[in-house]
Amino acid sequence: MTLQANVALSKHAKQRGAQSNLSEQDVDLVRRYGVLEHRTGVRFYFVRRREVERHRHAEPRLAKLHDIVMIVASDDRMVITVYRNRNALKEIRRKSKVRFDRVA
């Protein structure tokens, strides 16, 4: 069970994953079982306790992944970063659905 071949981890995502003791398998589980939210031109995957409870028998490693957030580029080819935040889903849902680029 490895990260999908067409998905790469950015240097920042590798560093943050190492700080949180996450393997590529863990990142793949977040992607597979996490809640998907589209905001600000990127995709947010978030593992809630509800998903952990629902799928822990099929995937015991999910128990350590609750509250993990993964930000993936809109083309779904690059994991930008991963981090842990208990209130992330509430904060993500408050974000704008579209990205506003400033033109100088």
C-alpha cells in the first residue's frame, strides 16, 4: 500500500510528515479515508474521529491519524503539506471556496 504513483510529496510535505511521524502509507490513508473539502483552489483532506471509529477495524493505523490535515494541489498531483489540528475542519469550512489572486 503505497502513495499513488501520480501523487508526489512536496519537500515541505515530507518535512512536516517527518515532524508528525507520518509515513507515505499514512498519507495515503488520510487521502483514502479523510473528508474532502475544496477550498481556496486546493483540496483539504481531514481525518475526523468519526472516520477513525467507522474504519478502524478495516484499517487499524487510522487510530493515530485523527485530526490530520493534508493539503493537495487542485490537480491532485502534489501533496503540499500535512499537519495536525483539532479544529481544522471548522477552520477549513470558514475559508473562501475560491482563491482570490491579487493583480499588481
